[in-house]
Amino acid sequence: MTDFSKTKAQFHIPEGMIYLDGNSLGPLPKAAPAKMQAVMQDEWGEMLITGWNKAGWMAQPTRVGDRIARLIGAEEGHVVMGDTLSIKVYQALASALEMRPERKVILSDSGNFPSDLYMAEGLIKSLGQGHELRVVAPEEVEANITEEVAVTLITEVDYRTGRLHDMAALTEKAHAAGALTVWDLAHTAGATDVRVAEAGADFAVGCTYKYLNGGPGAPAFIYVAPRHADVARPALSGWLGHEAPFAFDQSYRPGAGIERMRVGTPPVLALAALEAALDIWDMTDMAAIRAKSKELTTLFAEEVSRRCPMLTLASPEDPEARGSQVSFIFEEGYAAMQALIARGVIGDFRAPEIMRFGFTPLYIDAADVMRAVEIIDEVMTGKLWDREDYKARAAVT
């Protein structure tokens, strides 16, 4: 049982703001500043370099990884933190391709986040072995899993529409065809009841600054299934992924299991902020969060659609078929979103015409949803978005 009134009290939300952008950047856990201050003063300040041993900094990536594992349905000891999501995509994809050397196709879909596709393109060019990135429509992924495919690279939730892929079904189809799977959980970790082990996923990656509330630039994670943990060769053979980093060998030997997916020095301060957020997650149950998410997104989608016919629902109507976001199409979506932000409803815009709203039950409730709907109705019905200053694009949309 999750008490959402208690979890809501753990976050700092500015007065008067309805924050529907946790799918882009989660809000500040109230305990995070004190947590980071303690690490800075008591550990970094007093221990200096001895903190790597005394404060457990060296073990932090796998310790925190185990806390993430609970939220994505992974086995203990098979998730590690560090680097950025793009780096983790590269690692997982490179390892998977090497495990299927006779195959040359990476299968992805047009709803995948562009960064994942960029990393695949860059890897293909670096390998120079004739690999192909095959991108199909989201609904055509299953039909395109053939014996040519080495690995599928799929973001579980379409970042624009919120469309939710069936991880278990697509993984089963991939394995039946002899392919491996890499799942990007950027928009599902902390939002849906992810179960990577139960689904049989080979690799999974994700960020922690969205639904997990780790803060801007918070470190990413990578999951490697137990059956691959000691055979997947890390393409980025970093010092801390070495079997014995402080032996200072001249040649690389991969560490055991998930440890080999470590690359550089752990971001100790960033992980401390994330741990403050995970303390809140320890108060929760993912099944309860998913149930509340579906309730809130359904309420929002139905009310906005009823009141604002000029907005076209881009997300699936069925809550089982979407993640924890609702998107609408509007030709002047950027300007409309700026008008909403000016009135305290924070969502975001994704080109060319998507207005996107994320829902995190940890700090959003039905009253917030209804107040947001009222403001959206006012802005859209009154055409309050039709101002030149709302149409001037900022660097981040």
C-alpha cells in the first residue's frame, strides 16, 4: 500500500505550480540538499580520498543499482549506475552485436528517442562491418523481427505519444528469431510496473532524472541479464570495469558480472542526490503507482478531450497501452505550452506539434489534474496562446 499524500509531502513543488513534466525532469526531493550537504561536508570534507573506502564510494554504483533493480523487476546484483544514458545504450548495443556476429541488422522504431538512434548510427560507422539500422513504425516492430535481426533497440514508451510496447511479447518474438533485446526504460522506470527479468530482457538501460527524480544530469543505469553477465564483452573497457583496477595492469581484464559495465569514476555527489529520491521510492509499490497513474492519465485525457476539441489526443485511449504521459497534437503547440507554463501548468513540447504532459502519482493527485484541466481549457478556449512572445522558440522546448 502506497500513501501518496506522504510521498507528495517529500517533494518541493513551487507554490502555485502544477508540475506535469516529471517525464522530462523530476522535482527536487526535500531531503536531497541535506543529503548532498552531508556527503560534501562529512565525507568529502572530512575524509577526502579515504572516503572511497570509509564512506563506501567505490561500492556506491552497485549498491544504488540494487535499489533501482527493485523498481524495474531486475535480479539483485545485475544493475550498475554510472555515465549517461547514451553511453549505456552504446555499451549494451555493442555487447549485443558482438554476441550475434553473423547478423547485421539493428531493429528499432520511429518512436525511439533520437539519441538512441544516433548512438546506433555512430556505432555502426565505427564498427565498419556492414551493419544496418532498420527503423520501422512502432506498430510494425513485431512483424519485422526476422532472422536477419541481431538485436532490437526499443524504448518501451514512445517519448512523444506515450505508446507502450509489450516488452514480454516482443522479447519472446526476438528470442524465437535468435535475436537479443536492448530496452530503453527512460520513460518507464518509476512510471510503470517494469519487469525485465520476468520478460526475459537481455539488456536494459535507463536514466534517473525523469520519473526517478535524481536531478538534472543524474547518472544512468544498465541491466545485464544473469545469463549474459559474464560473457558480454564491454565495448568501453574503462578502468573501473577492470577485474582488479588497483592492480594497475597494462591490459584490460573485464570484471565479474555487472561490474564490467562500469566505465569511469562514480559520480558520488549525483548518486547521493539520487539516493535521497530512492528513499521516497522505498515507501512505494510499483503496482500501486501504475494503478494510480492510469487513473490520473485517464481523467486528464478524457477531460481535456471533452473540453478542448481543438486538441487531438496523440496518446492511446486505452491506459493499458500507454505509459504515464498524455500527449495532444496542436498546430501551435509550442505557443500553447508557453501560455500554460506562464499560468503554472508545466508540461513540455516535442516537435513538430506535440504538447506533452507527464504524471507522477508520487506528487500529482486528482485535484492537481482537475486544476490543470481548467487552466488548459481557459488557454485553449480563449486562444490565450496567440501572442508573439509565446511563439519565440527557446533553446530547450
